[in-house]
Amino acid sequence: MTEIENHDPFAVFRREAERALSAALVEVGVDDTEIVLEKPPKGMGDLGFPCFPLAKILKMTPNKIAEDIASKITPNGTIDGVEAKGGYVNFHVRFDMLAKATISTALAARERFGSGPSKGVKVLLEHTSVNPTGPMHIGRARNPIIGDTLARIMRLAGYDVLTEFYVNDVGRQVATMTWGVKNLTIGDAPNGGKGDHRFVPYYREAHKKCEEDPKVLEEVNALLYKLEHGDPESVELNRKTSETVLEGMMESLRRINIRIDGFTWESRFVENGSVDKVISKLRQSEYCHESDGAQHLELESFGITGRDTKWVFTRSDGTSLYTTRDLAYHLDKFSRSDVAINVLGEDQKLGMQQLAAALNIIGSDRRPEIVFYAFVSLPEGRMSTRKGTVVTLDDLMDEAVDMAYEEVRKRRSDLPEERMREIARTVGLGALRYNIARIQAEKQIVFKWEEALNFEGSSAPFLQYAHARACSILKKADSKPGPASADACARKLVNHHERELLKLVAAFPMVIGECAETRRPHALAAFTQDLAAQFNQFYRYVPVLKAEGDVIEARLALVEAARWTLRNALDCLGIDAPEEM
RNA sequence: GGGCGCGUGGCCUAGCUGGAUAUGGCACUUGCCUCCUAAGCAAGCGGUCAAGGGUUCGAAUCCCUUCGCGCCCGCCA
């Protein structure tokens, strides 16, 4: 067995179908068609080959072609049957072989089930990277959830993934906050002493003073200048305030199972001279222009349109701008990775287009891959700090856990208090992550409490419940299933519910691969929902512990395989899989 | 004014490299706990896939136009 087969039981069947098809296609007189296999609607087989594109070439009806092809394929290996239907050639998998391969790999691989072979590709995945000036709100929370989920999926799929947070410690916002911390005296901040909440009043007040008092603005500008020119005292103070806020934000993220591997401080690129290098390269380009001492690139010929096609990269005082430093950062990321992925809000689209043009101009052939997401708004509209309409991630998490606790108490008051709290945390925070992860990134989300805290239907608790039920069966079983049960599965799993469940388990590695390749984590949420639903049907209609003879062994093995699949899928989604709830 | 994205039953959503009866959930109606956890299962209700045109044997999917929503077009980050 090859590495791929070892991890993806369905792939063997797919390859055999492709091989059989290409042989049959040559026989009917087609030899250079790309073979695409689809998933037929249920009940029509396991893989389908559409013959419609061939109709023109062969001057026959798709139906006739499908029949011709089907008649030329003799089922063998993992192919159990081939039939022509509605212009498709449908392949049925040989269930016993699929079952054997699936169960033996799943129960041997366990927490690695679903993994693809190591790709030897270094991925640097930058996500979150918000300004360290205050607590994260739910609009921003979409970024770490998408980023972390994608990172987990890609790791399982076989990539070497490093996640990174780019800390903006030289910008105006942070400088304003630092000025406030240094010069203002303000009473206790809300939310105790948590780092990301602590300096918010200072930032607000300093910001207000900047707008009212030109002298304050001047001081902030002076601080900004000092920061950019590496004044040790200013840099130190700035770093300390940023770190404090950052630590608070990370504390919040850890609650939803998000840990970031590395932090890169923006000031580094100013200090190590790489920004200057970028600037001098840009200045040499034919696209560079100057006005009032500030320099910009004219990017119209790069397809950038709008009111202004200028891209300014130095201020008139010679200091760099965020985007200039971002350019240096990207060169740095490219030097450390094979693939650089950014998770960014859709407001960054133009900026990234400009960045790509600038990379072109300075002669880099690398580009970041970008996953853009639309913002989360409230039913009343956009979240606004000024109007006080923001919902912070901390508030949402607290509320989710509280709501979950009420539900746990309703259902499981038999459990000790501590255990109920633990389940509430798992369920509440899981529900929150799932609710954001399940939606495709480009789609706007209108935040509604009742939806975010829904614990039924398409929600994390639904998935967790299926997992808990599987655990419950296994706990009560006399024997523990292992890879050796694969033979029993091949012989004894005969009914519809068992087979459909097994097929979903078998498809898991393929799904992980697809989600990783397309960089679309939400597709995993949909799959996991299907898997849990299928498990719940199985649970309802197929008794495991009351089965007889070696049927019990087969079913236990299937439950164990489904349990690992659920667990691993939930793990990719960053959701804890409780053993009871 | 220009660019990018989104628009799928009352609400949320999958499908979007064209293909077989458009996926699930919420809500609503109705059944199912002497049987491994009812955060579950089953049945029902509900769709001109924003509108119009085009390409095609075939369009939710591709192209054009229009409408609606979001985001952007700073010597901010």
C-alpha cells in the first residue's frame, strides 16, 4: 500500500475508476479527454462520469455513449458495478473492500486519520494582525477563526504550517495610545486588568485630545517620528504597551483554542533597514513620482482604477507608511516560506492589489495568497466604537458559556458542578466558533445573538453530541475495537445506515485535502454536519451493544472510526470533542 | 464616477472549474424516550436560485445589462 492509499481509502477506488474509464474511452475512440468524476445524487452510485462533453466529438447521444463505455468496463478490484444512467457512467464501490480499508486505516491512524502525505511545503499563514489598541470585537474575530481553522486543516493535509501575527507597533494608532499611557491619568479600566481592555480609555482620551488640541497632535507626531527613527526610550514604552494589549487579546483567543505560532513586529523592518532598501528600489522605478516631497507610484498601468491611482510610499518628512513596511514584511515572509497566505478583511483588497503591483515593480515574482472575508455587522448596521455598538469577543464568549451552562443544567443536573461547567465551556465556545466557521468567507454576516448561541441543528453542539454518543457506546462496550476488526466490518456491515456512515468516514481524507487546496475551511463545517447527522441516524436505527456475534465487533469498529473522524474534524474546526454532554 | 465581493423558501446556509429530483438548518405543523444520552430521529409545510437578456443539447453555476447590500479609491493603519 502506498502512503496515499494508507491515508485515503476512497482514493484507491477513484483511481481504479479513472483507469478503467481511460481504457474504455480509448476503445470508443476518445483518448485525450480529462476525466472528471462527480459525486452522484444518493442512490445512484459512488462516482459518476458525465458523458455530455463527448456527445459532440462522437456525434452520439450522451446516453448511448454512457452505455457504450459502461459495457466496456468489467468490474474488478474496488469497482463493484458500473451502469449507464441519464448520460452518466456510474461506478459503485465494492463495499467490503472500502469498509476494510477505511476501518483499518482509521483505527490505526486514529488522531492522524484524515491526514495526507507530507507535502514538504512551508506555509506561512498570517492572520488576525489587528492593531494592539483594544479588545477584539466579533467583526475582527472572524479573522482568527478562519485563519486558525485553515491552518489546522492544512496541517492535517500535510503542509508545514506556521501561523503568524504581524504586530503594528509603529503606527499612529499605537503611538496615540502610548502617548495617552505616558501623559494621562485615568481611573480603572473596565473588565478588570485584562491587558487589551486596560488602555482603551487612554487611547480614547488621547485620540480625542489629538482632534481638539493641535499641540497634542504635534506631540504624537513627534513620538511617531521617534519611533520610526529608533529612539530607544520611545520604542521601549511603545513595545510595552503593545505587548500588554497583545497579551490580553491572546488570552481571549486561547479560550477559543487559537494559538499563534509567531509574532513579527513591524518596527523590525524599520530597524533592520529593509524598509529603506524597499524604498530605494521603488524610487528607481519608472513608476515613481514625487509631489511635495512625498513619493508615490503611479499604478494605472497595473489595472488599478478609481479616483486616485497613486500609491504613496513615503511621507514628505521621509518616513515610511504602513504599506511600505508591509512590502518589506512580505519579502521577509517569502524568504521564510514556499507559500504565504494572508487572511484579511475585504477592506484590504485594493491595498493588496497595490502591494502586488509594487512587488512586481521591485522585481519579486512571489505574491501572497489572500483569503478575504466580509465583515460582521449588527442588525442595526455597522459596529461602531463611537456609538458603543461593538460586541467584544470577550462578551460573546462569556454569554455563550453562560447560555450553555443553562442548557447543561437542564439536561445533566446529575453531573457534578465542575463537570457541568466544563461541558458548558466546551459547548458554548464551540458553538461560537462553528457559527462563524460554517459561513463562506466572502459572505457578509449579520450578527444575531439567537443564532450565535443556537445549540441545535446545524451547530457545534450537534456535532459534539454525536461524538459524545459514540463515546458513550464505546465506554459501555466489553472490548475495544482495533484495526483487526476491519475484516468483520467488511463482512458484517450490511444495512443502509451502516454503509452510508462508513462512506462518509472514508471520504474524510479527501475532504480535508479539498478544503486545504481550495483554502475554504467552511466546507469542512458542512461535511462534519453531514457526518454527525449520518451518525445520529445510525445511532437511532442500528443497535450496537445489543447486536449479536461478530456484528457487534463490526459495529463497534464503525463507531470508533466515526468517533475519530468526528473528533479530527472538530479538532480542525478548533472545537473540543467532549466524551459526555 | 471607478473597482472588488455578495444576493438561493419567512430567516440562515451548501452547491458556483455548466450536468441527473437545488444541500442542510432555524421557525411552523405532527409523530417517536419500558430500547447504547430526545442538544436526537422521522414526516409535513415552504423555492420564478434578485430581475431581464445571451451562450449551450443543458444555466443557481458562464457572459452582458439593471436593481439591492457590503467594502474600498488617505502623506491612516
